[in-house]
Amino acid sequence: MNVLSYRVFDKTFAYFKTSEPERWRFSIKVTPERFLELTDMPGVKPARWMGRWRWVTIVDVAAFPHTYLRELVEWSYRDAVARLSRRRQQELLP
């Protein structure tokens, strides 16, 4: 099983599976409200091992518009950045 792990320094914000049979299934952290919303939808489930921390797995990527999926990943990234120390956040500025 091949998995891409995306991080900002020591904060992981997404995992993407790159091998069959679950190719491009991915997991991200979401807000409490979005967690409830998404886990009620077909094609989404609480992430294994990390669901209790409001991580979801998008199982059926084709069931969602790519703009919506991008919005979810971007929110997870911004959340990871917000959990960094101020010094680390300053290092990300251009």
C-alpha cells in the first residue's frame, strides 16, 4: 500500500492512497460541523484510527466536484498552519 502524506512542518493535513484498489481515496481533518455533514454522505466515512479527531476519508472521490474536494484539502492545510507556532507560521510567509 502506497500512501502520500502531506505535512506543514510536523502537522499532517492530508493522506492520499496511490495504490489499487483504493487509488486516490484520501483523508483530511475537517470542522466538527463538516464531520457530521460528511459522514452522513455516501462515499465518506470517519478515517480509520483518526476519526475521533474529526478526520474523514473520502472513499468515492468521483462523487464530489473537484472544487469541493479542493476546498476541503485547503481547509485542512489552513488548520494545520494555524496549529503551528507563530515562529513556524512566519517561516511560511514569502
